[in-house]
Amino acid sequence: METPPPQTESTKPTDADIAAFEQQLGRPPRGLRAIAHRCPCGNPDVVETQPRLEDGTPFPTTYYLTCPRAASAIGTLEANGVMKEMTARLETDPGLAGAYRAAHEDYLSRRDAIEVLEGFPSAGGMPDRVKCLHVLVGHSLAAGPGVNPLGDEAIAMLPEWWAKGPCVTPCAPTGEDEGWTVDEGDGGHFAFRPLDGPAEGRDA
């Protein structure tokens, strides 16, 4: 894309955000702290998570990409060998390697500000290789342009995933939120109307 989505302010998740997350990933959120980046469509596309889940399990992926459209497009990049090409460039381009190491330090400092995970790496393969573009893109969207060079590069290769409108439209279960249409399922759970197929779940 020519122009990446703008950086957005980190905000406390609303009920509608949590509902959107659940539809995007097909499960309730775990360790959710904040909406780290909001898609131009209005839905969350990156969330900030606790370094440890509720049961104490370490969860080093501080910035977790939730949008299924963005995730699918990133998966295509990974399948086309982009990660291998980026890792090879890190071995031959000292400037890129230095900027990527700085991104690694930024990721650690942001996670450490929440809780220090002794002995755990940052995420996505940083600082020496590229293991997961989803993580790098999530970091770039949350931190803004110029922080993670390879995350920025990956975003530039993506289509505008919001161009067709929201990936999901969550519905409030009580009808209290203006603009939502009530569609309550069994047991009082949220109901949703996906606009373009089922959400994709994936591990960080």
C-alpha cells in the first residue's frame, strides 16, 4: 500500500472491542490490556496483552494482530518467502541489522514496562531473524512508523485490508450501545455478523 494506516492512541477495550476480538479470532481474549491499534474501519486490529496470562503462563507476544484480513495477507507474504529474504538481508546489511536490533530493544522495553519476563526473548524472531511477520506488523502498527523497519516493510507490501469495510460487525447483546443491532444467541452470548467469511484463529 502507498500510505500505511495511521498510528492510533492506545485505549482501554470497550465491550464492542471485546466482541469484535472474539469474532475475529473465534475465542474470548486472553490477557487483554488495551487496544494497541485501531483499524481505519474502527475495529481493533492489534491488541496489547499481559506478559503473563491469567494462569501465570508467560505470553511474550505483547502486540497481537487480530484482524483476519490483515493476518491472511501477511500469511501470503510468509508463504512467498518474504521472511527468508528479510533474514538474509539482516546478515548482509549492517544498517538494517542495527535498526532491527533497536526494534527488538523497543519491544522488550514496552513489555518490561508492564512486567519483566526473565529469560524470554522479544518476539517474531527479533533481533537476529524473522520468524513471524504477524508479530512485526503488530509491533509496527502499535509503535508507529520508523520503529520496526521490517514490520514497516511488511505493511507496505499489504493491501488496504479495511477497504471493503469492517472484517466483522459485533452486536451488543442488550441493545444498549447505539448503532449495534441485537442478535443474542443461546446462553446470552454475543452474536456477530461477519462480512466476508469466518475469522482465522492462529497462535502467536
